[in-house]
Amino acid sequence: MENPDSSNGEIMLNLIKGRHAIRDYETNRPVSEALLYKIIEAGGYAPSAENQQPWRVILVKDQAKQRRIGELAVERTIELFGRITPRQEIERRLNYVRALPSRERTIDWLITGRRFEYIKGEPETDGAPILLVLVVEATHVGNSQPTLRGTGGVYGWSSLRHSIIAGSMFLQNCWLAATALGLGACVSSVQLDHYDDVREISELLGIPHPHWTPIMCLAIGYPKFPRVRGPPRQPPEEITYVDTWGKNWQPQKKSMK
Ligand SMILES: Cc1cc2nc3c(=O)[nH]c(=O)nc-3n(C[C@H](O)[C@H](O)[C@H](O)COP(=O)(O)O)c2cc1C
């Protein structure tokens, strides 16, 4: 009989590999607060330096606010892919999409911003019913957690970098939890990549920016279509070096179980 720990390991690995970016949702199918609670709770189990927990989540329930955040995502996408990035470059990046019609559609969705309409949460574009905004402490990292309050950042080694790393782990936990619960999700940052947008979203949500900074959003909902495949990944032997930069690892695959 297989030992239970190793079968849990397989379940976990399958969950990790089965998580995909979902951008089409059943907008009118609500996600219960009980599920949302579990997702945010899972986020909070992420590690953070000194257990600083330098994060806050804003659950955007106001439809007008969600729409505005989505509009910023669409506007920036049009600027980035529709105006700044040359078409050949977009084609080069998407050449892993073998079927030409699918590649053309993806390109069209990027240059028109359609790809990120889901962030608005509107049924006409299969929007996500839930939008979370992850905010991290930017200037006094450590103050966000009562037992460390007053010490964080004082000695100079708790930086924004710590918050961003921890916040990313928080969101990944949320994303995996959502997947495990049968939901779809997708993180997005395009609406928070430009300083002006960070400021606008901070004002919209009353975030005390710049001390606290919104870094990413997580859309959540029931997926409209099942997605079984995502973009390809580089295998470990391509991204791992041994002892020296550029000296690729050659794993002995036979011994892998
Ligand atoms: C830092 C970061 C920023 C991202 N920004 C966006 C975004 O603005 N909009 C979006 O729809 N997806 C965004 N994504 C999702 C990625 O496009 C997606 O995870 C990646 O293409 C791999 O696909 P997969 O998640 O299905 O494996 C972002 C992911 C990360 C980690």
C-alpha cells in the first residue's frame, strides 16, 4: 500500500501543475463568503520574514470600483501591446501557440485589451465576480503584525523587497486554495504597473499610500470553461545550474521516482 504522505505529495504536485490563469468566468455565479474566507486564510499561512505578515487584502465589492480597476488594466494593455510593443515581438512571444487561429485571437485580445476585460467583473465579458487587491506594507515593514509593531524596518533590513516576496507567496497560496476548492483565479498586475495607476487605485480604495502599496489583484470565480493546459514551462535542467552560472544541471532521471 502506498504511504499516505507520498499520495498527498502527488495530490499537491498535481494541484500545483493544474493551476492555470483563468480569464473567463461565470460572472453571475456567486462565490460564497465561506470559500473566500478559506482562500484568504490560506493566503495568511504564507511565510514572511520574521513572520511580519506585511499584507492586507481589499475585497472589492463595489461594482463601480471593480470596473474602474478593470478599465485601467484594459487601457494599459492597449497602450503596452497595442501601441508600444511591435507586433512581431508579440508574435514571437506567442509562437508556442501552435494553432494559428488561436494565436491570432490571443494577439487580437492583447492589442485590443479584451484579454483583461475579465477584471471589470461584467457579465458581457465573462468577468470575475470577485476581485481581491493585495496591499503590502512598503515603508515600515513589520509594523503590520502586532508582536513586531514598532520594530519593523527600524534596523534597515526589513525592506519593501520582503513585503513583495511575502505578498507573492500569499497570493500563490490563495490561488492554489481557490483551485483546490474548484474555483478559477488569476493574478494581475497590469493595472498596478504604472505609478499613476498605483496612486489612482490607492485613492479609490482609501489605501494609505505610499506606506501601504497595492501590488497585485486576484480575480476569483467559477471558470466558464475548463482549462487543462497553460503556457509551456522550461524544464528544471534548463533553469538550474550547478556551482557556476551557465553550467546546466544534468539530473539523473533514472533515480527519480
Ligand atoms: C507578477 C505577475 C503579473 C501578472 N500580470 C497579469 C496581468 O496583468 N493580467 C493577467 O491576466 N494575468 C497576469 N498574470 C498571469 C500570467 O499571465 C500567467 O500566470 C502566466 O502566463 C502563466 O500562465 P498560467 O498561470 O496559466 O500557468 C501575472 C502573473 C504574475 C506572476
